[in-house]
Amino acid sequence: MAVPAAASVHDADRYRPPAVTGLVDLLDRHVRERPHARALVVTGDRVHLSYRALAALADDVAARLGGTGLHRGDAVGLVCANNAEFVVALLGAARAGLVVAPIDPALPESQLSARLEALGAQAVLLGPSAAGAPPVARLPVPTWPLRVDASRAGTAAAVLDTGAAVVRQVRGAAAELSSHDALVLFTAGTTDRAKMVPLTHANVAASVRNICATYELGPDDATVAVMPFFHGHGLFAALLASLASGGCVLLPERGRFSARTFWNDVRAASATWFTAVPTIYEILLDRSEIEYPGPQVPPLKFVRSCSAPLNTATQRALERTLGAPLLSAYGMTESTHQATSEPLSQRGPLKHGSVGRPTGVDLRVVDQDGSTCPVGTEGEVWVHGPTVARGYLGNPAETARSFADRWFRTGDLGSLDKDGYLSLTGRIKNLINRGGEKISPEHVEDILAGCPGVAEAAVFAVPDATYGQRVGAAVVVREGEGLGSEQILQYCRDRLAAYEVPDRLEVVAALPHTAKGALDRRAVEARYAQ
């Protein structure tokens, strides 16, 4: 099926990204000009919350928080699934001048507590967890439950219980925050490795404007919240960019992505686009023969992939299935999410295998000496611009290693082509050193994923007395495929250098993933590399 050009919501020469300054005024223009337009679709009844109703809920929460004794610039945690309570808590706390730290509600008590204590949060705003998830355990700071009651008529009320009094004491990394800060996001990882990234309102505004401009989002657009809001992907690309541009976001009933209800959600929202990780696209593709309703779904202008490498074969298969371009993007917490993206079809060519061009940032690929690499030469990707964070909270050593002259050293390997498109080749810290040969596990995974019948692959270093490290792989085979390890290895031998072919390959039932859907490399190594 031919992929049509993505339609723009505005004429190219007239499109202007939203003029927001941060989280505080994100809704203001739409409350003035389009108060009754739908901002959110929530609950199993698919209740529409207007911009006026959402702003009123946020103001109610802000007023309640203003009476708790908290000061502007104080940090509060936000532990909640993708539901109305998250959005109201986020915007309400921002309007009260507080710095919000969203945290994955599925983390065990020890990790939740450790993150709150390292940050020095004064309190936690607690919303409902995703359906089926265990309740959040007792936390070391005052916990204030929030509930949003929405009626089918579109009216709503917020109930915030601040009965647990706060004993204000600035401690931990929060001492480095100010009223200019909007968010603190935790990088993916275990508690002892997760870093705290402070993002100002100016960072947030620049990110939202860049995302809106890249995809020309406007009031006629709608999406379904696939990615969790406690990570930058779901927070900036799906939620904040949609609200800033006057669009609509449907929040799934269970508070998280469900393949079973996804296409019904797309229909209910009249979605024009959505963004996800490759793992979710693989799930949708595997189920498309029996579940994708084709003409019954509103036509999608485009879909977007970010947060993990997207296999080119998957990209092409999704485009054929959905009849819309699948645009690859690249971002990180430290750049307030998006740094590059493939453009809309009418704005430039799509280059499968790349993650597109810089979007509102400067980007360099440098060698080990910090010199800019020639076109087509691999090096480390550095990013600079208004979305780049100032460093890490409470971690001056890591800040010094990763930030230099306001450039963020991503640790990602890649190259730029003559048109400025970035192709990623791996992570520096993931490289496997097999007897002096440096091997990118991401490259080997891409080849494995292209083998017919392979659903997913993970490649990792196996300790070896002779070579130092050898190449190991764990592969998931699609259901019903009679594919064995030797067939997969033969496919690799035909496409990889001899030293890149896995020395050990195991067919497994499933691979572990992080909360945002990316491959959990630490868990893979712990399980299979020994």
C-alpha cells in the first residue's frame, strides 16, 4: 500500500508553534479562545474534559497546595498512572509554583523512597495506579491523595487530601532548585544509577514548541496516550505538545497502553497521530491481522517512534499496514526529550534507518578529541540548545563528565549525512570488545531483527578468557515459526562480519523491558550473559 504524504494542520508558511513560556500558561490561550474544545478524553465512559474544565481543576489544586506551607521552587513527587489525576496534579502544582518530579508508580517501595529522599521532595501527590497494579506503599514524606471525578456531562471536580501536614525542610538535591524550574525527571535505571535532571519552564516551552513545529500540531489533532507520562516521551510528545497546540489526548481507561483496546481508543479520540516505542509497534503489527480495523479507523496523518532503535523492516511493515508515514525521532531526558526527527513528508525526504534532522537544537558528531567528524564518519553525538538541561542534581562529577560548554555529550554513537540526517549506531558504553574488535550490539540486533520469524533480539557481551568478551544473543521467535538458533546464525553469517556473528545464541520466550518499553539491557545481561 502506498504511503500518502502526511497532511499539515496549517499551511507551511503560516504555521506558528504555540507561544507558551512553560507549564503555567500551557492552557491559557485555549481557555480564552476555545474554552469548550475538548482537551482530554478520560475514563471508560470516554468523558470529554474541555480546556476550561481542565484549567479550573488545575486552579483548584493550585489553591489547595498554596495553603500547605510549601514555597515556590519546592519539590513535590507525583506518583500516578496516565489518567486525569496526573494531568491535573502536574498543572496544578506548576500553577502553585512547585517543581514536580513524576515517578513510576510501579517501582518498589525501596526505589520510590530512595528517589524521593535523594531529591528532597516535601510531599507526594498520589493519584490512582494503573488498573491491576499493586497500591503504592508507604512513603517517607507526606502523601496527599488526589481524585478527579468526571461526569458524562463533562463536569468535573478535584478532591485533594492534604491532611498529612508538611514539615518544610529543604534538603537533598532540592536545595539546587528555584522557581525557574518546572520538572525533575529521573533517567531510566535502577535507584543507584538513575540521575535527576532538572528542567526549567524555558526548557519545557522550547521542547513543546519544537515538537509542535516538527509535526505542525494544531487544534484539529488528537492522539492516544500510549507512553507513560513519568518519562519524557509520553510527557512532552504526547501530553504537553498536544495541550499546548490545542489538541486532544485520550487517556486509556486502565491508565496505560492496552493492545486490546488501542484501536477502539483511536476511534474514540478520532486520533490523527500517536507516538510509541518499537516494542509497541511490534505488538500492534503482530496483532494487526485480526485487530487492525482498517477503514474503521480515522486516517492517521503520521505515527512517530522514539526512545529505542526502530528496525527498518518494522517501519516499512507498519507504514504498509497503517497507510501513514512512520517518523523516527531521537531524544533523551537531558534534552527535554526530542532532539531530532524525520520531517513530515512534505517538509523533506524520509530516510529509513535515520532519526531525522535536528529540531530546534544544534547537533555535532565528534571524535575522541572533541573535533567534528566529517560527513558519514561515526562519532559521539553532542547536543546544544534551549532544551538542554544545565546538568544533574546532586551529582557534580557526572555533570562535569556529560556537560561541557553547554553541550550535552549523549554517549550515543552516530553519523550525519550530507543533508544533516542523523543515523545512530549504538551506545559507547554498550560496545563489545572482542579481541580488540569493537562491536555495536545495536547493529547486530538490527540484523537479527531482520531475520524472518524473529520478533525481538538482545545482544550483549559474554566474558571470555581468550578474547576478553564474546558476542551473546537472546532471540524471541514469533509464535508459530519453526525457527532454530542455527538458522538464525546462518542468516547472520550472510550479513555480518565473522567477528560480529554471535558466539552464543539462545531462543527465549520473552525479553525484559524498562517501564517505557525499551530493552532492559542490565536485566538481559544479568539473565543471559553469565
